[in-house]
Amino acid sequence: MAATQRVWSTEQAPPGAALKYWTEAICEAFLEMQAGSPSPADFAARLEQRPFGPIDLNFADTTAQEVRRTPQAITRSRKHNFYLLYMREGRLRVRQRNRAATVTPGDCVLVDSKEPYAFSFPETNRCLSVQIPQDWLCRWLPAPEDSTAIPFRTHSQWGATLVSAIGNLAETDPGDLALPSSVVADQIGALLALTAGPAPAVRPHQRAMIRRIRETMWGRLHDPSLNPQAVAAAHGISRRYLHLLFASSGMSYGATLIALRLEAARRLLDDPRFAGVSVAEIAWRCGFIEPSHFARRFRARYGTAPATYRKALHS
């Protein structure tokens, strides 16, 4: 084993302390995160970290687990990395930036360490996490945050090439490569750029305006009557221009508002301080008039009913 290679395994943990050991291991290897498991007594995991030029390769084999990066952890961190997660075996459900996706073997997905995220591995899995510094990635993707939580799949031409390269990397000893690791890493960066495609034609001032509009919507999402006219007026623009801004970013006002409301509701369901607040009340606080409408939307985005989601978190 190379001197710079690092390995953590729950086999080294005292009896009954495997999950605690694992949380400490991922915090040391990656960033501060919270980990849980539906079967903590039987939890087992192994992590191997290999430097690879400007990036790191992290090979993780675990039983079922849930991993979260919270806003509190982000404020304490000075590092800004992106992670390209490649599923070798098992499934991953990921949530970030009001997006949710399921990643299956042979596909990969990008996540941003400076935004809260949640991972769910519902079964035993093997995952390669490519740890990429933000400043290096921006050489290839001017706005990498636009590509987070959107799976790169094999059914697209460049997506197939990217996941094939990552898959080969997962099965190859770096010492057997014919090129230096830094050169191979550059190939991965180039393939990421090709797979993500051209950046949306959004000018910097438009991007800043969209961000301010989203902040306004987040602050007023409890109001069920919040409409495009009111939001546009708050920013001194026309309703037509507001819709054009969202269209230029590939979204719509309505879809963005629903996504923000669902994210706000999910955070309240996550928070043990709101355990005594009914699901219907949480729906109302987040701008949903009808609990049944909220439940349908929540299930469509997160794959489970709100009450079931909360029970699984706090049981």
C-alpha cells in the first residue's frame, strides 16, 4: 500500500461503536457530516482514500446508511470541494439544491460541499467518490453548481464516456496507468465539461437577479397567495421579465416555488424541535393550503409520504 494511501474500517472499532467510528472517519477523510443507519448494530463500512493528482479517489463500501451535510457544518468548514459519486454496486438517493435523484450502478452524480445535501444508501453498496477541489473544477465547468444532483447516465454519448472512464478508474491500480495521474484527472475534467454541455446563456447580472428572487421566494413561501406579480414588483421588474429569467435558467416560477416549499417542509420534518408539530401544520407553514396536495408533491419528490419520512428519521 502506498504511503499516502489511507484506510478506515469499522473492523477497527470497539464492539457497538461501528457507526460512531464511521462518522469520525468520513469527517476526517471528507468533511463534517452526520451518518445514521437503519441497522446500527449490524453496520459495517470500509473507506480507502487514494490521492490522484489534483483530486482524491475515495472507495467506500458500506451497509445501508443515511448521510447528511448540514448548514451548521458548512459554516464551520473552510474547504470547498465537489464530489463525483460513482455507484459500483447498490443505489444512492441524493438531494441537493431542491433537486432529488436516484443513482444506480454505472451512473454518477455531482454534489457541492458548500450546499446542504442528503444521501440515502438503502442497501449494501460500493461507491467511488471522486473528491474535486472547487477551484480546479471551475477550470472545466464555469458554474459546476448548475450540474449538481443531476445524474450523468450512460444513455447520453458523453455521459457514457464519462462513466466508462470513472468505472475504469475504479478498477485500475493508479500505478498501472500509462499516463501520470494528473493527466488522467484532466481527462476526467474534460469529460465532465462535455457531459454537462454548454452553460446556460445566463449573464452574471441575470444570475444574481435570479438568486435574489429565489431568496425573496424563500422568505415568503409561507404565503399561499405568493404570485409572480408580487415577486416581480418586489424587485422592480415586470412579471414577463421574471418569467424570462426563470426560462433562461431552465426552470419556471411555479416549479421553483414548489421545490422551495418542499425543501422548507423537509427541513422542518428533519428538525426534532418540530416533532410535535403535525404534518398538516408544517404543510400550512410552507404555503400548502391542502395537506393532500402537499403529501402528493412530497411523495413525488422524495419517494415517501411526509409522515413516513419523519418517522424513519426519528424512530
